[in-house]
Amino acid sequence: MMDSDLFELILLASPVVQAVMLILAIMSIAAWTVAIAKSYQVKKSKRIAYAFENDFWEAQDLTNLYYKVEATRDTSEGMALIFADGFKEFMRLQKQGVTTSADLLSGSQRAMKIAFSRQADVLEQRLSLLATVGSSAPYIGLFGTVWGVMHAFQSLGDVQNATLATVAPGISEALIATAIGLFAAIPAVIAYNRLSNKIDRLLAEYENFAEGFMSILQRQAHVIESKQQSKSKTEESAPEVQAPVA
């Protein structure tokens, strides 16, 4: 079929079928836009995560790394914000006088879980549009086809001698809706599965980083708790000094 013939069939289609084709075209454009944008976003987030992880394990002082992340919080993402929120809560509890390792770790872990959820929402944002297009576009196209076929057969009522040449154009223009629906759905499904897999792997790397960071905080929390216990024992064993009797 020539492009001119295809364009002509679209123009000759019923208004309902044309509306269905327009909706499917908009859905296809939206799906391609989201797929391209999310691919770039995931690739960028992965690159930033690898760079920060190298800086984290090479850092001699995590406090300096924390202040560095806080200074660029507006442009930071992923592992950097998970680290910053967890370390910030750890220092805040420590300044408040909390010395029990369990309390220090649980507070930091809660802060990192919240940060992780926020980063997961950012990565998965608009991903549902691809799933919606992939699941609904074929049915929308099928609706246009069914409507077009009904319109074609209704037109045969005014024709005394119905032939294949009479029915074929109406059915052809109706089937275009299904073709456009599949054209919109197939790339959307492929993009959704591909991006979901990449996002899941990136979130798994975030979780692994958080576990490694928690191990470091655990060692630091035990040191703080040990120092506090040693200090308490020293104060308890110190002899009481009685004031001289006048």
C-alpha cells in the first residue's frame, strides 16, 4: 500500500475512527517521549551513583563528604542523598546525647529508608504511562476497527449489489486503527520492561550501598557506646570526696 493510499484511507475514515487514530497517535508520541527521557535519566543516575560510590569508599573523613553533599543538595541524587540523610540523622542523635548503638542505627536506618523511597519515586515517575499505553492501545485500536467495520457494513445497506470492491475500502480503513494501536503498544511494552529492569537494578545498588554504609555506622555507634560505658564506669568507681568537717 502506497503512503498516498494510506493517507487517503485515514481521511475517508469515519469521524469516530479518525478520533481513535488521533488518540493513538498522541499516546504513541507520549510513550516515545517518556521512553527517551527516562532512558537518559536512568543512564545519568547510574553514572552519578558510580561516581559517588567511588568518592565514598575513597573518603578518609565521611564528615567532609557529608558537608560536600549538603552544599550541592539541589543537584545531588541517589546514593548521595541516601548517605546525607542517614549521616545527618546519626549526627543529630549523637548531638542530642543518644549513645545507645541500637537507637543511633535505627534512626539512621529510618532516615535512609525515607530517602530511598523518594529516590525510587523519582526513578519510577511517569513509568506507568508506558504500561498504560502498552496495555490499552491495542484495545483502543480494536474499538476503532470494530466501529469502522460496523460503519462499512451499514453503508452496504444502500448498495444493491455488494461486491468485495465495495466492502474492502471500509474494512481497510477500519484495520488501520488496529495497526496504529499495535504500533503504539509494542514499543511502549518493550520500553517499559527494559526501563523497569534497569531501575530495579539501580535501586538494588542503592540498597547495597545503604547496607555497606550501615556497617560503617554500626562500628561507629559501638565505639560511641563503648566510650560512654567506660566513662560511666569511671565515674561510678571514682572515690567520693567528703568535705572537711569544720
